[in-house]
Amino acid sequence: MEVSEIKVFLVKGNSKLKAKAHVTVRTENGWELTLKGLRIHDDGIKAPWVGVPTERYSKNGKDEYTEMLWINQTAQSDLYPKVLFAYKEKIRTA
């Protein structure tokens, strides 16, 4: 798979969530898939990191979260640095 496009959308405010990203990947057979809603977090203490979109639901009266997208370790190690690079470029040019 090859990353063909990364779009970063900065989030306003003082939360740890700093941006969301959409990533389009092209497969070997020519298909394109867009992963929407990747989240870029930065608390100012650790390095920024990428999270997958989650959905909140209630279980036994408590809020729980489940990942809406699963990305294996190999894909994460290839994809996440590219997303973070695009995020840093977006900040630099904003």
C-alpha cells in the first residue's frame, strides 16, 4: 500500500486533540481507501501521537469507547510518522 494523500484539519481550542486527519492509501491492485478521522493528540509533555477514531457507548451506566478502525503494527509504523509529518507541516504553514 502507498499513501497517496494526507489531509490535516487543525482543531481549535486548548484540548489535547490538536488535529484530525484523512489518509488515502492506494493498494497494489489500484483500489483507493480513505481512512477518515485519525486524531492527532499533543499534551505538550510527550511527543504528539496518532489515535484511531472511537465511538462512545454506554455499558452498565458507564461510558465506554471502542475503536472504529483497526490498523496493524506494520501499517502503523509506516503510516503514523507520515501523518505526524503532515501535521507538523500544517502547523508550520498555518
